Amino acid sequence: MVFVYLIFNQKGRRYLFEGLIYGILVWFAIYALGRRLNVLGDVTIQIAISYIITSSIFGLVLAETLR
């Protein structure tokens, strides 16, 4: 809902970049909350990179879908 609001209020051509940043920020927020609540264990660098790539793809697909 937040991303849809942001995309529809922006009239620029940077929607893919905004989707990329949104996907990464959502991943970081969920990861930080999980670490803070001691739900997540240790994550290796390979897993973290995989999560960032996956969340970036999610953000790009979301932005392209809403365009």
C-alpha cells in the first residue's frame, strides 16, 4: 500500500529505481525486526546477498506491474 501511494504520487521516470530501493528497504526492515526479536539466527554473507537480490527483483517486478 505504501509503495502504491508513493508510485502514484511521483510523476518521474525513476519508478524502477524506486522499486529497487523499496524492495531492499522492506527486506532490511523485516530482517532488522527479526534480529531484534531474536527470531532469526546468524545469516552468512551468501544468504544475505541472496536475500538482497531476491528483494531487489521483488521491488523491480512490483514497480513494473504498477506502471
